[in-house]
Amino acid sequence: MADEAPASDAPSSEALGCTDLVKKVRDGTRRVAIVDGVTLSMPPGRLWALEGPSGSGKTTLLLALGGLMAPTSGDVRVAGRSVVGLRDHHRTRWRRAKVGFVFQELQLVRGMSLLENVLLPRVPEGGATADERARALLLLERCGIAGQAHRVVDRLSGGERQRGALARALLGAPAVLLLDEPTAHVDAENAARIVALLAELKSGDAAPAILVTTHDPRLAEHPAVDRRLRMRDGRLA
Ligand SMILES: Nc1ncnc2c1ncn2[C@@H]1O[C@H](COP(=O)(O)OP(=O)(O)OP(=O)(O)O)[C@@H](O)[C@H]1O
Ligand SMILES: [Mg+2]
């Protein structure tokens, strides 16, 4: 990859950070900030929960941090590199290499098996190698759904799909893991499994920084959560 990133002034212990991040959208004739000047710096191996009322900007912030949405202004740093100024294809490659993202709506592809879904991020790179396939199966095992690997995702339960999307996000061993409401729509047992997985992930070797948005006290109040951030009207309280 060509090294055209602007020099970063990120703290050396930072996995994920942003400074004065703003996202404005059009609302009729006005432009309103739905993310309004957010600054944060997250070391690796931490699990942070981002809470706040519906519509406060949590998903928007997560998308901007993951390089999936261009902010209006401000800086985003992922694994020591400032990503906002990168050209599209460099940002995409950096994001694929460093960020695991689980969308609020999961975005698993219907009609494909769970394993095929987990290996989907490899498709733009020319498909999965045998090693990556083995790693995908290991991740499914770790997420407690190896037995479902060859089932079409349409037939899986909400909790199984949620864990499948998490396995897919982990395939590239990301430095940053961003999860949008990972325990929404799952029962108590599945919520506990997901939280236990996140706790395990953040304490492993080369642990990612894990930022989750949530309305769920089962997650936000879990002892594995190192910090609770609260968002309101696009700002961190
Ligand atoms: N592309 C867009 N254009 C216009 N408005 C948007 C756009 N994306 C989000 N919004 C608005 O910005 C606000 C923040 O949305 P966002 O999805 O980030 O909230 P949230 O905190 O994730 O909410 P929830 O808890 O319901 O998931 C909402 O009022 C939403 O309607
Ligand atoms: Mg949301």
C-alpha cells in the first residue's frame, strides 16, 4: 500500500481515535450536525460501551469511525493512521485490514451459508485461502456456532446470526472492532454468550479496541466494560 497517510499525532497506545468529528446532513433547507464535535482516544484491549437515546448519533459515529461514512470534518485514526485524508481505495484497504464492523442490521447475505458469509470479506481480495477457511471455522467454533457453518443464514436464529456477523468481523484479526447493538434482538443466553466473547477477545493477544453501541444493560453494565460513553444530540456527554 502506498504510504500517503498524513502524519498522525495519535498517542502511541491508541488503536482508535477521533478529533472534533462532525457529520452534517441536510434537513430540508438546513444542515444539521448528527455527530457534533466528538473527540475520543481508545487504547487496544478495551471494551467501551456507547449509550444514548435513539437518534443521538451512535450509529453515525460508529460508521464514521469505521471509515464507512465520510465525516463532514474532523480526523479519524485507526491503528495509528489518519484515515480521513486517504484516497478511497487506500481507505478501503486500510479499513478491510484493520476494522471489523457489525452493522445494526447485520447485513448477512441471504441464500448463502454461514461459512460463506464469514468468508465474504475475502471475495474482493480474490477469495479465501485454505488457511482463511480454517480460521473462519475456528472463529465459528469460538462463537459457538460451528455446527451451523454450512446452513443457509436465513434458517438461523437471531442469536446465531448475530454471532455469525461477529465471526465475520473477526476474520481479518482487526485492530478495531465496532459493533452496533450486538445484543439487540437476542435472548438472555445469547446475550450472555456475546458479552462473554467480547470479554475474551479484549483480553487476548493483540487484543482489538472494541466499541459497542448499546441500549442493553446486560452489556453496558457488564464488568468487562471498561468505560461507558453517553451520547446525546450528536455529542459525547
Ligand atoms: N443519512 C442521513 N440523512 C439524514 N439524517 C440522518 C442520516 N443518517 C442518520 N440520520 C439522522 O441522524 C440521527 C442520528 O441517527 P443514528 O442512526 O446515528 O442514531 P442512533 O443513536 O444510532 O439511534 P438508534 O439508537 O435508534 O440506533 C437520527 O435523527 C437520524 O434520523
Ligand atoms: Mg443506531
